Amino acid sequence: MKTDIILCGVGGQGILSIATIIGEAAMKENLYIKQAEVHGMSQRGGDVQSNLRLSSDPINSDLIPLGGADVIISMEPMEALRYLPFLDKEGWIITSSTPFVNIPNYPEMETIEGDLAKVKNVIMFDIEKLAKDNGVPRSANVILLGAAQEALGIDYEKLEDAIRRVFGRKGDAVVDANIKALAIGRAEAKNK
């Protein structure tokens, strides 16, 4: 088993929380893990990206080569395009459809959608709206993780258990909200 994942978005969107949950679940699967994080100007809305490599065999490098990513999970649609050169031809993009316009020359959504339509495997939906409509406004990132579950190849129950461990110290309400968000994302992906 080998899964190379690029997690990307804008500072404050919860990318590193997704990485922590996936890493926790992978450890319980007895997988090897390598992670490399790039924090742009994350406190000022800059891009944040993490390479997360999972394997049943030892991993030599923590960086994913061009064309080597199995999954890109993006909290923001333009960020998904930024890392497109790293995506394997059979890879998956799971992304929010809601732009985070943090630069003056942000591309038109029609352009972004057109570029993403050229990719074989894409799941794109409004995670922010789903989070608000379902009473879990602070868990949009975990909705996206739920949508990516099948592409990641990690058992759903392992992700639930990882959420319990990662967020357990924050209390039952936070754990329950994130487990609910995971289920919402999983159901949304099945509808796409």
C-alpha cells in the first residue's frame, strides 16, 4: 500500500488538522508515514501545503515528486490547481468549490472549473455551505477529509477513531461535530 497526499489551502483553513487526523489513522494501520509541511504566510492568508506519504514499506523521502501524488485535498480551488503538476494521471482531486480570494489577480471561477474539468477524478463541492447548513461551521476541513476517505484508502472507522484521539482533549462536543462532519463529507462524495 502506498498513498501520496498533497494537502493544500490557505492559512487558518485546517490543513494541518487534516494531516494530523490522517497521520493518526495511518499509525493505527501500522503504516510508515513521512510528512513535510510548507507554511507560507499562514497567519496572513498565505498558502499552506503539506506532503503526506503513507506506505506499508519504508519511505525514503518526505517530498512527493512531480506526477506522484495519488490525492490532492484542497481547501481552496485555486490551490488545487497550483499543485496539479504533482498529481498522478489516475490521481484524485478533492477540493472545496469556494474560493478564498486573497490575491488581486485571483482567476475567474470559470477558468478554475475548466482546468479542473480536464482532470480525470475530481470531487468539488461547497464545504463551507455544507458545514454551516449542518451546524458544524468550524469543521469544513473534516467534511473535505470525509469526501477524500475512499481515495485515501484508509478505513472510515480508523478516521473516526483518529478524530476521537486528536480532538478528545477539546471535549465531546468538538469530537461529535467532527465525526458528524466526516460523515457529511463521505455522503457528499458518494453523491458525486
